[in-house]
Amino acid sequence: MDGRRLVSSGAVWEPVVGYSRAVRVGGWVSVAGTTAALPDGGAVGGDDAGEQTREVIRRIAAALEQVGAGLEHVVRTRMFVTDISRWENVGRAHGEFFADIRPASSMVEVSALIDPALLVEVEVDAVVS
């Protein structure tokens, strides 16, 4: 596709699964579900859902930057958490980055993520005018 830009995180499973960290087509940018996973297992932030969320959003910001966007362009976030009782820690960390941007957001509890150490996964959509 003309104008389609792909961003890779370098994860070994991207070509196996067939996905990109982020895709930009025109002004539309989608960032795939992002976690705080460490290469050898575990997560940045350990058992702290808020710190995992901060790391996730920093990784999302880096992916957006690679296609000429930033957090200020985010119009939608989807947060997947493995324990909804930690919603406030996740929500407050989200708010540290998005308090003034105020994208449409969802937070849902899921039974598990790909590694038991992962507590949060976030995906975003952004529009660059």
C-alpha cells in the first residue's frame, strides 16, 4: 500500500505472528497491544500495575514518534488488565500522560496476558492532521 509505514519493536515474534508495533496510513496511526515485557520474561515495574502502565505508555510514545506522531495525537486508548481491582493504579498512570489529551478510553479485565508477570496491555489509535 502506498503511504503505509510500519514500525517494528524488534520482537522475534512479530514476523511469526505477522504484526507491527505500529502502522500509519495517511494521518491514521494504530499502535498494537503493548506491554512492559522484558526480553527474557518478567516485566518492567514488577508487580506494580501503575509502573507497568507508565512503561507501556513510554513504549507507545516511542512507536508513535517513529511515524511522526505523539501522545497528543491519541484519540483512543484500550487498556487490558489482569486484575480490575488495580484499576485505580492503572488509571492514575494513564492520567499522568493523558490528563490534558483526554482520549476516549476503555479498561477491561482479561483472564491473562501472554506472560503471567504482565498486568497491563494498552493499544492506541491516533490521528495526525
